[in-house]
Amino acid sequence: MSTYLLTWNPNRGTRTDLALMAHRVREEGSALVRWSCGNTRRIEAGDRVFLLRQGAEPRGIVASGTVIEPPYEEVHWNEGASKPALYVDVKLDALLDPDLGDILPRELLEESPLSEMHWNARSSGTTIPAHVASALEEVWGQLLEGPPPQPTTTTGPSKLYEGAAYPVTLTGYERNRQARQECIEHYGASCFLCGLNFGEKYGPPGDGYIHVHHFAHLSEIDEPHEVDPIEDLRPVCPNCHAVIHRRSPLYTIEEMWQMLGST
């Protein structure tokens, strides 16, 4: 597992949903997000990422997560760009709202051993060296853990604490990009289950964005195998995709249709 730095400059980007996502992470424990990874194609599913806020104060680390979909091309986030951009799908496990609470300040990143990383990256996708990533995980975990709970003698509601970091071992499984593309070309970019089309819903920033679901859970097969883009894959939105994977064995297409009342 490698660790990468993603960047966010509020002065340049158009992201307006981070406050909502921060709330979702607090309430549900995680949230799925698509983020630009610059020109870096070597990122794999299971890799760790940290999000650095730049350009506007407060600056510093605001989020962490795990890559669930390796780099793929979609319409560039900058509407003036002529070429597509590379994105990764990330499952955020922590996202701090800079307007509501403390983040990991940029100044702290200048202290050893964190200072051994070049933090002034102009774009996403920079590799964080393993020893720096290890130190960052420790400091980040301490920040999320917050102050220890204090005993109380009042009869009011007690304060609850969470966010302590713990190690997670992940194994990534290679996806065939051509199979993904052929699936989308055949079925289109609308969700096969609920019909959501990101382009119709959000305009140009959402054009062509969609997950692709594998009927055969790759982690259960655990070996290279032939895939038929038409028979074995379906385009689904992130919400439906998340529900499919909430059970083992996975929910079938028919069961999902029943949930959605589409049959």
C-alpha cells in the first residue's frame, strides 16, 4: 500500500460539497468522493490518500481516505480545459470542516520527520514517502482522537469521543479499463438500477461519471479471470454500488430493483 497527497485550493476549485460530506462522515463514518489525481496513473485500489488544503487559510491536512477506484479519465473539473482529467474514487474515513474545527495545520508539516516531504505540490498525486506517511498517520490519529474523555458528576448527556487511528490491511484487485469503457459504451452512463445520470443532474462536471459494478466480487475470485463487459458488468451510481456491497453475498440486480420499487 502506498500513500498519496491530494490537493485542494478553494481559490481555484469549484467544490462546494465538502461541508456536506464532512457532516456525512461524522454521521455515517465515511463518504465516497471523486478527486483529481493530477497526472498520476500508478495509484491503485487500496492505496491511502490525504487531502491538503492550500491557497486559503486555514491551510493543512483536512481529510484522509482509501482509494476504491484507480485513476480514470473524465471531463476536466476546470470547464476551460480542453483535455480530460484523471480522477480516483476515494472512501473518506475522516473529513474536517475548516470552518467548524481544527485541521492539521500546514506549519506542523514543517516539523521533522514530516518536513522530509515536499508539501508545496501544485497538483494532486504526489507520493508521500513511507516513513513520512507513517508519522503523518500517527499525528493525524492523535488529532482525530481529540482530548481524552473527562469524568463528570453531572446528570446531563455524557460526551462521546471517536476517531482514533488504527491499522487496516487492504488488498487491491486490478480492474480492466477497457472492460469498464465497453460496459459504459453499451449501457450508457446512467445508473442501471436507479437511472441517475450525473450529467443530467449536475451538468458538465458530472458528464460521464459512473461506477461499474462487477457481478463477481473480485476479492472472492482472488485470481485473474476473463471478464465480459456486457454480461459481467453494469454501470451503477455510487449510492447503489455502496448498497450492493452491504451484504455478502452481494445483493443482486433483481434484489436492488425490488428495493427501489422498479419491478
